[in-house]
Amino acid sequence: MSNQGKQSEENEQKASKELSPEELPQVEAFQDEFTRQFLDSTKEVKPGFYLFRSGTNGYTMLFPENAQLSDEFYGIHKKSFEKIDIGAPFGENISYYVNIWYFETHPNSYQSDLSNLQSRVKYEGEFEEISLPDKQIYYAKREKKFENTNLVDYFFFSYIKAKNSKQAIQFIFNIGCDDENKPCQLDVNEAEQLAKMLMESITFIPAKEESDNS
């Protein structure tokens, strides 16, 4: 990479912290002061998505341009645990929410980690295993019907375990119509594709000492 290219990249990485809201991309992710602290660059990774970097620096993932991170529900403990909540619209009268827990785990504890996720989402079924070069994903979905309404919420969730480190994530994607009295046409397949794309975009960043020992 040329010196000019390196300088351009460094400027983009500093942008979310140094540029004013007027100079930043005119999308919800950058216009929200708390959210933009976690975005690596003003350059799109792919159309409509930027690069999110965990406050622990434990992982990165794709972040939708129209999404925002909740300041109220954010939590972090050193480099070993972090929880985030993301919210975004998904068409007229439809919203989705993503809850992510990042934590350090142990090689033989995936079953207890999986059981914990099942308890959180009230799911007793099986998980589909998706093996990627750097991580293993245990994926499932369920729906929740609300009594005395026409509303249905859909949940797409996974336990994601790094293959070369002690890092893991519980990922819960919840989508549904906001108001049953208003028109709502939810494409469930499209929502599931988005959920799985976000899950699969997660890239773990092992701590230096782990990298040195691997």
C-alpha cells in the first residue's frame, strides 16, 4: 500500500472520533454519538454496512448503516465480557433488535454455554452446526405468538465459538411488527438472511498472549 493509501485509511479510521456529525456519513449509525465510537471507518465494508469493533477489541462484525447501539444497555468488564444491544427499522412498522454477549469460555464448556442460550430464548430444540474456517456456529430459530393479538416475533439465535481461542458469543436476533393495527409485511426469509449474515461476519481477534501461544 502506498503512503498516500495508508494516510487515507488512517484518516478514515479517525473519522468517527474526530469529524463533526455534519462531516460524517448521513446515516443513523454515524449520526448517533455513542454508536459511532465503535465504528472503525467511514468507509463501507459492503453497501449499507460498516465495520463494528467491540469495546473489548475481541471481535469485529458488519454493522447496518440504519442501526444504533443502546447506551443504556451497554455493559463491559475488562476484556473478558461485553454485552451490546442494537436496534434498527426493517421496513414500515417493522423493527429488529440484536443482543450480543461476548465472553471468554473454555474448550469443553460449549454444552453449558449452549444450554444457557436455550434458557434465555426459551428453546428446547436442536441446533444446526455451521463450520467456518475460524469459528463454529450453533444456529437455531423460533417464533413467539402473542395472545389476543396478530403479532408474531421471530428469533434467530446462535452460539458462536472461536476455533483458535477461548472467545465465544451468544447472538440473539429478534424481529417483529411494531403495531398490529398498522400494515405490516414482514419477509421472514429476508430477516433470517440478515441475521445469519451478521452472525457469520463476526471475526474474533485473539488476545496477543493467546496468539503467541497458539
